[in-house]
Amino acid sequence: MDREKPINISLTSTNSHIFKIPPGQGSFSIGLVGMDKKKFDVLVEKDLPINWNAFDEFTTPAGGHWPRFFYYWGNDIGFIEWSEKRAIEDFFWFPTKELSINLTNVQIRSFSIEAIENPIKLILGNQSFENQFGLKSLNLSGNIENFEIIDTNSNPYIRIEPITQKGKTELPYKLPTLKNLETITSLDITVEPLGQPFDCESLLQFPNLKNLNLTGNITNVNCLSEFLNLERLGIRYAPNLENFPSLNSWKNLKSFIGWNIDEITGKSLNTELKQLTKVKELDYSSVSKLRSSIWFTTEYGIPFTNWETKNAKIATKAYKTALKEISKAKTENEVKTSIVKLVEIINKLPNIETVEREDSGTAIIQLVETSKLEISHETANNWFDEIRDF
């Protein structure tokens, strides 16, 4: 495969598509017609059949299969049968209609599926995480209740990234009951660090877990002590770990990772981990990057990211300045002064409309919540309304 020249591929008909791959790119992306063609290698109608065998002629410089992994928006499931003969490292699939697929004999090491609006039925067959070939990792994202899983004694590594509510909410997200997965031993859950908290109680449907990784905002963490078989536990980007179990809760624990976690609980976990290493040998374990609530707000909570680039840059810089000032403020008037300066900067930005006004209001609430002082949301909103002219 000559990467210096455009390549013809008979993807939907003879020489239907032309693409060029930069040196070092191991992936191939198939988007839907109408999407930004600059972001994909080719675009195809969503229900058009794909000739997956067209990729058989391509190899890496070392002689292996190329592409090594795929991104595919569309509804042709021919890649399932194709993968039974041709191994794929990673396949990211974004279907747009209700479909059913049988993964019993696939040779896809890591298979990721996003189900937003339509049900997807998965027949897992006799897959095993320990198996050298076949499906090792199944990654589910979107509206998790759209997945129906038919399982015959398989045990792949399950990774779940559900759609959750944005912004601050006290109502936690609970995993739906995932029938036929109750025997899995390895699970990762990922949610936003400052979004809707994930309810750890909904994990109790998987009583045999040995490997568990939780990333993002989590709650009801005390429930984790009920996983008596747990051997490896990772907690990352978690802003609140109040009531987290003692590390001694898990008699079989071989590894614990706490990274970018709430500093209060993190300090206790760090002390516990040091004590634990004195009485038993652990695989790599660490508690590091302990973070304050202000750090999480600064890194993940700034609400200007979807603004026009120039406006976003100016507003974000002003927000961070106000955050530093307010964290040190000793009086309510000092907090108000910082809020006033921020809103006055936003007043001068062009094209501030309804959504931007709501984002600005959210930013003001976030800022007063970082203050050491007790300032009500009503007071903050009154300051905002007094100053803004948009």
C-alpha cells in the first residue's frame, strides 16, 4: 500500500471511494454522508452494504492487517462475519437503527458500540476475557437501557459509559438491570467528573466482580464493600468519596489505584495503602494527584467550552481569575467584586444569546459555591442581574 498516493477502494461498488492515509495512521473511519468529510476517511450512506473484504489487500509495512482498528457510522453488519476470518484490534460502531448481532465467533479484541435512540441486541456466545482470540472487551455507551444482551456463559471485560445529565444534580444515575451479565468479573464505569453522580449501589447486580474501575462522579461508595471477591480496584477523577470503605474491606485485594481523587478521602486512603503494603504484597498500587473541589471545578466545570472560540477563551480566562480571587476572599464584598469584573468582561463580548446567558449564570453560581463564605444562590443571581446587559 503506497501511502504517498491516493488509494482506490471498492467499498460500496467498483472503485467507489478514494482516500489517502498519512504515514503511521492505523485506523480507518467510515462516516455518514452529510457528516464533515474532513473528519473521516470516507463517507457512506447509512444503510448501504459495505464490501468489508475490500480491506483484505491492505497490510502494514510489517506485513500485518491494515487497518488495525475501525470507526464506523452505519448499519451494515457484514463486518461481524468478516471479523470471524480477519482479526481486528478495535472496532468502534455507531449504528442508527435497531439491530441484532451475534458475536459468538468474532475476532474483535475490543468492540465498542454506541446506542443512543435504537435498541441493540447482542448475542455474546462463549466469549472469555482470558481467551487469546475473540472478544476480550465489550464497551457499551449511550442509553444503556437500549442494550439487550443474550449471554451463554461468557465473561468479557465490560466497559460502560452511559449518557448522564450534565451539570449539578442530586439525583444519581443508576445502571439498568443488565440481564445475563450477572456473572461478569471485570467492569469499568465512566461518567463525567462534575456531571450526574453514578450510584454504586446499581453495581450490586454483578456480585462476582474481581476487577472494577470507576471514573468520574460517584456516590453510595459504601456499597463497594459488598464485593467480597474484589482483587483490583481503581478510582479516578472522583470529586467526592465520602464514606469510602476501608481498603481492609477487601481481603483479596491485590491492587488499588486512586488518581485525581478528592483530597480529604484521598489522604486517608494513602495512609491505609501504606499500612496495607506492610502486611501483604500488592501489585502496582498508588494514591496520587489528590485534588480539591476547586480543582475539579476549574478543570471540568467551566461552562464556556461550547462558545465561539474567541469568546470562550476570554470568558474562561476571566473565570479562572475570578476563581483565584474568590478562593482567597474573606468578605462577601470581595466575592461580589470578582463577580462584577467577570460579568463586565462578558458584557463586552459579541453575540451573547440565551444559551450564553444561561452558561454565564451557571458560572456565577459555581464561583460563589467555591467561596469559604455562605452566599446564597439568590444573592449571586441578584448580583448577576444587576450587572449584566445581555
